[in-house]
Amino acid sequence: MKRLSIFSIFIVTALILAACAPAPTPAPTQVPPPTVEPTAEPMPTEAPALPDIASIAVEDGRFTTLVAALDAAGLVETLMGEGPFTVFAPTDDAFAKLPEGTVEALLEDTDTLSSILLYHVVAGNVMAADVVELSSATTVNGSDVMVTVKDGNVFINDAQVILTDIEASNGVIHVIDTVLLPPGNIVETAVADGRFTTLVAAVQAADLAETLSGEGLFTVFAPTDDAFAKLPAGTVEALLADTTALTDILLYHVAEGRVMAADVVEMEKFATLQGQEIMVKQDMGKVYLNDAEVIITDIFTSNGVIHVIDTVLMPPMDLVETAVADGRFTTLAAALEAADLIETLQGEGPFTVFAPTDEAFAKLPAGTVESLLKPENLEQLTNILLYHVVAGNVMAEDVVNLTEAEMVSGEMVKIEVKDGKVYVNDAQVIITDIETSNGVIHVIDSVLLPPQ
């Protein structure tokens, strides 16, 4: 009985321990991966094809006149072709700016119409970002258009680009507000302008019309009729009768190449077809060629460019010719001739001459000039005249930085600036920088006498 009780206690204890033991860790089981339903890959969608240039113009609605003109000129099929083309497309409003009856006349004259339309087309795909990097572009017409950027606006000749980069399957369209008219050559442009009748007559008299109508390229500084009218009475008539002198003057207004205004202002001088140089100066925002003001720039032509000036340019003469032509140096001219210095001062040089006026010679004691002109005093006269000459081309801006200068006579002159005035010894410089072909003249109010 006692044995049974002990056994019973053992059984109960074992059951209690078993109940308190932790449950056994179950063995891991494989979880099947989720089933992924296969999905079909999306088919790529193609962008709709761009229409061609002609179709865009038809569909747009702002180019009805242009479309009618293209149709009349038989160019619709061309602008539906492979290309690529860049078209500067004038709107209906642009065509409406033409003189009354112009469009109707052009629709009847298909050769002229075709030439005008092709002047709006450039071969290739020229986007707006590329256009603004150009200064000009050659059109399918064969003539160039000028490209300029002003105040953030882009102009093709005088037409403003108002909308850019309309892409087509065979190129690009840029919209402009004015119809582009192919330029004539330099002579045709001058004739059509109406302000250059004297210049045109002179060009024809000098037999230069064919030259300036040729391929070029030329830059012409064109004096207006008003500019020619400023010449002394009878000058134009005399020149028309002296074609050698006239040709010399006209070619002094022409430079080789197409030099636009933006390039002109970056230059100090440039060579003309006449062989001598024109000086370029800027003052108070104005541009001058020698003493002529440039009043209109960049008239684009098929064979160059015209800049309009308000004064006729005269090729510089040599020192002696300039002094004689001036009229204020008759005594100096007579003295140079007597001293046999004419040929020297017409030579290559360059020389700088401090030229005393007739009034300067008149300040000498009575009889002095007459005495110097006598054969027995020519050595003294020569020494005095050479005391007015410096070797080299010394402009006024250089003179004022000197304190003295050696003259061709071998002696020195003193140079000083007093109260804004320049003096050579005791003679005041009253006019500066008269440029000649072989040097420069500065005018003085007293005769320089070499030291004893």
C-alpha cells in the first residue's frame, strides 16, 4: 500500500514536469513562392509623323497668301520633298504690308515670284539657336540674307522673326513679319533708292557701273546728292569731264569685301580700291570716315553692302598738293618752289610739316620774305623751311607728349602745352592732323626761325 502511494506521487510529479516543459520547436517548412501571373510587355507607341513644310503652311491658316504664291510658282511639290529646308515664312499680314497690287502682279509674274519665294528658303535644317550665331545665310535663290540681333530680337534683313522652330518632316519654319525681297546689286540698289543720282551719274561717267554690278563683294561708302552738293560750285561738272580724277575719287569710296557696320567700328583704317586708306573715327556715338559722317549703315545688296555718308571723300594728296589746294599757304608754296623742295615734300616720306599760314609769314619784318626768296639767300631759306619739317608721321596726340623734336634741318624745337594750347617754340599750333598721302600737316601761326 505504501509502495503504491509512492508510485502515485512519482507519476503525478512527472506529469507536472511534462506540463511545464517548453513545447518542441517545429521543423521549418518550405513556403512556396507566390505565383506571379505573366503580364504582356506594352507595345511601343510610335509618335505621329510630322507633316511636311507645305502641309504645315496650308493647315496653319496664317499663310494663305504664301501658300497661294507657292502654288502659282509651282513650288508646293518642292517644299513637300525630302529637303531638309529652312523656310522664313511671311504671314498674311506680312504680305499685306507690300504696296497695293504687288501680290496680284507677282502672281502673274511667276519668274519674279519664284525668285522672291526661294529667297525665303535656306538649304538644311537651321534651328533658331543656329540662326542667331550667323551674320548671313545663302538662300536657295542664290543671294544672301543678313542676320542681325537687336535688343534681343532677331532680324532677317529688315524682317523680324516672330516665331521659331516649327518643325516639319523635311525641315523647319521660322515665321517673319515682312516679305523678304531679293536685293539688287550695288548699282541697282543706288538707282532704286533715289538719293544717289549724282553718284550714279559719276559711276556711269567713270565706266564703273559694270564693275560695281559684278560679283564683288564690295563695300561702298555712298555720298548722297546732298553730300555732292556741299562741294564747291562747278566741282561735280569738272569731275564728270575729268574721268581719270573722277575714277580715283570714286574708287576711294570702295573697299573689297562685304564689311558690315559692326566690323567697320572695330577698325582704325582700311584700304580702298583706289589704293589709299580711309581713317575710321568715333566721336560722341557717331562714326566718321575721314571727315564724313556715316548716317545710314548696312544696306544689303546682292554683291556687297552700302553705308551712306554725308560728305564726299577726297583721296589725300601729298603735302605740297594739299598746301596748294588749301589756299592759306601761298607764301609757303612759293618758298618751297624757290628752295627746290617741292619734289622732296612730294616724295614717299612720311613727313610732319608745321606749316605757317600766309598770315604767319606776314608777321615777319617787312621785306623779309622778299629777301629770302632771292637766289643769294636760298641756303638760308632752305634751312628755315627744313626747320618746319620732322621726319615721320607725328600726329597731334603724339606731339603733345613731346617736350622737343628734331627737325630735318638738324636743329631742335621746343614743344610745350600752355592753358590747353600747344606751342612749337613761340608758334601756336592752330590746326592739327591734316592728313596727306605722305605725311601730316599741323598749321602754326608764326614762322619758325632756326636759332642763330
